[in-house]
Amino acid sequence: MDAQVICEVHSMDYTLLPLGLPGYNGPALEFCKLPVLYFVSSPNMDYVPNFSQDGQNVYLLKNGRFYTHNFTLWPQWYFEATSHFPFVRRRPSADELDTHDLRMIWYDMTDADFVREPGSVANVGRLRPDLVKVFLDMRIALSKKIDDLIPRLGGHPDDFRDFRYAQQGMLITSIVLEVGPQTKLMTLFTLTGFQRFYLESLAFYDFHTKWNDVLSSASQKRPADTSIVGAVTCHLHIAQMFCTAGVPVWLFRAPYQIASGIKIASVVTTMNDFDGLVKDIFPNTACIMRSPPSPIRNRASQVMRIASVSIGPSAYEVRPGILFLCHVSFKLSLFCCATLPYSVPFLQLLRMRRLDL
């Protein structure tokens, strides 16, 4: 079959030409007859996500994640700069989650999990100690595997820079969860940040221990591995490579790319119901970025800073000593951003100190 499933998508929030969709070069058409829809097919999956939900605005949602822009929940557009994203472990269904070995890495924080700091006059606290212990143990176990693996792979250290970045992000966020009192919002974001860094580190590990060999050696079509997220593309050769290797993949095509002899197993409607997807924006948070799909947007959920959180207009009133503290805050933020993959808790602390003046 050329496609296990196929469906029409009548609208997208961004153009697909920069993403690899070929332009129309057939006979001249009247403007009213130009094709305005897309076909989405998959050679190895039995459903098609509703990609029309994928807007350009990236927000922090109420569950601390990022809706369709969250690479641990939704297949992202494939780019070489984030080529490990298709191998991120997919969140299991609700029926499977309770018994899954990594179930805590998709855990949703509740109000009862936030323990207010004793003696604090501010509304700050930490994650429950028993949960923190679980995450610390998971981080230590995965980090040991990574430290053992990288020397065996050889190559230049720069080859593993992103791998180490994800590992360091996992370390920093787990430390903050253990020792850094924060607001409930920042505790939620730190927890989900740890979960994303963990899953990204695991995706790197899985790629170097399994998928790299599979991609280079698979000669016959393998069954799709539905335990990973997969990818979206407009490029036929990428779809063919992933299909052969058993990586879930969805291919966008324009009507003028569809041959009359295409073999299709099933015509379906788009799927909207995905476990873990929450659409409600976290109150008083700003849009992190507005962008069509790109490697930078794929990374947006790992680089949010406190500037993305609105804390009310009174916080920006000039007060005695404010200019000096802003100067110190700016210098320290530059240091944090240059040396740490996750500087939010330190900048949050500075802002809390500033507002107490």
C-alpha cells in the first residue's frame, strides 16, 4: 500500500511550502480553482492526528505542558537539528499508564503535591519529597547509562553536545525540585521540565543504542513501533526512511502530488483525542513565541524564561534601588543563560527579592 490511511485537511495555521511541499507547476489554473486543501497519509499508522489544531502560538498550558508544541505528546515536524524527536517515548494510553515502567515521567502534578514551605510568608513551596525521590532515582539511573554509553560511542565531544545538554537539564531541574522553594506555577513548570529533559535524554540514548543502526540497515519494512512519538514531514524520502525503519510517520501532500493509481487501505477522519493534551492556557501567562514549525519552535518548551510569565503591572513600577537590582539581575541572568540550560528558578528568586523591597 502507498498509504495505510489518508484524509483531507482543509486548513492550516501556516504555509507548508517552506516545510518542503512542492509548489504547483502544472497547467495554468484560475485562482478560484487552485487547490486549498492538503492530504495527510501514513504508510504505517492507522490514524491521522488533527494537524489543523497545530497553531503558531506557543503557550504554557494548565498541565505545565504545551499542547501540540509539546514534543513528548504530539508528533513534531522533522528537522535535522532536532532529528532525535521522533524517538521520544510516547505517553501510553490511560489503560496502560498505571502499569508502565516510566509512568511517573508522564505524571500530572496535583494541588496536593505542592507542599508549602514552613515559615514562609510568600506562597512558595516544593514538590512532595516522596515524588522528588522517585524522580531523583530515575535521573541517577539514566545518567549512569548515558555516562557509560558516550565513551563507547567515540567521536568528537561536540557530537554529543545536545545529548549532554538534555542530561544537564535533567540534573538541574531535579536539584531545583529537591532544594528550591518556588511558586506553584514554577514548581509545576520545573516538574514538567524535568519530564521533558528526561524523555529527551532517553530519546538520545535510544537513538544511539537502537535506532541509528535500524535506520542505516533496515532493508524491509518493519512494523511501526507505537511506543515512540514519530514525525511529520512533506518529504517523501523521509517518510520512506521512517516507514522502512518502523518509525511512525505522517506525510503531507498537495492534491497535485496524488497519482491516480495510488493504493490506499483506508480513508479516515482526523483524530482529536490524545492522552495528555490540555488546551486551556495557564492563567496570566503570555505567549512564549509565535512561529511556524521550525527547530527553534521544537525547542520552545525547553527554553521558557520567567519573562514569559505575567505577574501584574505593579511589579514593573520603579522603586528605590530598582535600577541597581535590575543591573545585577541582568548580569546574573546572562551568567545563568551562558552556563546553565535552565535558569528560571534563579531569575525567579531575583524577582522575588526585588518585589520584597
